[in-house]
Amino acid sequence: MAIFEARDLSKSYGSVPALTHVNFSIEPGKIVGLLGPNGSGKSTLIKIANGLLTWQGGELLIDGKNPGPDTKGIVSYLPERTYLPDWMTAKQTLDFFSDFYPDFRRDRAEEMLRYLNIPLTQRIRQMSKGTREKVQLILVMSRAAKLYLLDEPIGGVDPAARDYILNTIIGNYDPQATVVISTHLIADVEQILDEVIFISQGQIVLQKSVDEIREEQGKSVDQLFREVFRC
């Protein structure tokens, strides 16, 4: 059974379409890039999957169920913007996740914070933007979830931090789980992707494995992306 699936999914904001008859299916055990320019519908799709938005037509399924209370326990979501209260210490963020998520692996999170030399007593407001984003990613990836939905996880950090973030993603999930990374920074994530979905103006224009793209097109994912989305 697919872990993440859309069937003729449509969503509009008033008269403006955001997603139009979207169809895709993602099997367990893959790292998938949800790739498209800014404004293409990536964040809308991920927010629907987390129950933060409703849709008008079609269906979205997480492990065979519509997003809701039954799926909250199997989805670990990284939003595009930092949401942790700036008065919290690193330790308090661990307490927060421990209280909310039975699958939170606190020892793993503490180990990663130590590796980055982030004191448990340091408050969010005292951290740089890049460090805040690393802390939030550590929290999300320290859950033993079935599906990780990461919205622009490397969008606002420097290249060195991107390497750490990508290593954190591939080093902290069960190989039977699925990771969906929404981004427009293709070259940075291509090395860890098994499969890609290209989305443009709310429509899916391609879903293929990275190996298929390289074999059939003779191009990298980044090269094909630039070709498909050329201005």
C-alpha cells in the first residue's frame, strides 16, 4: 500500500487554483523530492497532508487514511518557518516533543544537539537562524515516524549547514519509512533522492526515479528541472 497518495486532488484559494487534479503515489522506504518553483503548490500539498488545510476535490491518503487524528501519529512535519517559541530552551523543546509524541527518541535528539555543541540551556532567541532550523529538524527527525514531510528544510541556511541537514535526514530515519523533501534547491538534495515529483502551477508534470531520469534523459535531476521550468 502507498504511504502517501493523491487522487484527483484539487484545492483553490477563492478563485485562484493552487492544486488541480493532482495524482501521485509514493511507496514506503523512499526519499522523494517534491520539486517545483516557488508558488507551484508544494507547501499547499504538504499542509493538506498535515491537516492544516482542507481541499475541494479528490482525495489525499496517508497510509490509506485521510489526514486527521489517525494520521498525526505517523507523520512528522517540518514547516517552512520556525515555530518554536523563542523563550524556550533547547531542553524545553525536547520536553515539548516528549510530551506530544510517544515515538520521540529523546536520546537521539540529545546526541545530535551535543554533536552541534548546542547547550540544553540555550534559548531559541539566542540561536542563529541556521541553528534554530537545525534544532527544529533534529526534533522532527528524532521521531520514529512512517512519513516525514519536510518543507524547504535547506532554504535559509548556508552550504555547510545544508550538508549537516542532509546527513541528519538520511542518518535518522528507518529505511522502511518515507521522506518527502519539498524544495526548489535541486542540486543540493539530488544526491540523497530516490525519486522525484515535479510540480508546476498546481499540477504534477513528472514522477520518476532518479535512476530513470539519468538513464532515459542522460541528465541530472537538476539539469532536467532547469529544462522543464525554464523561464
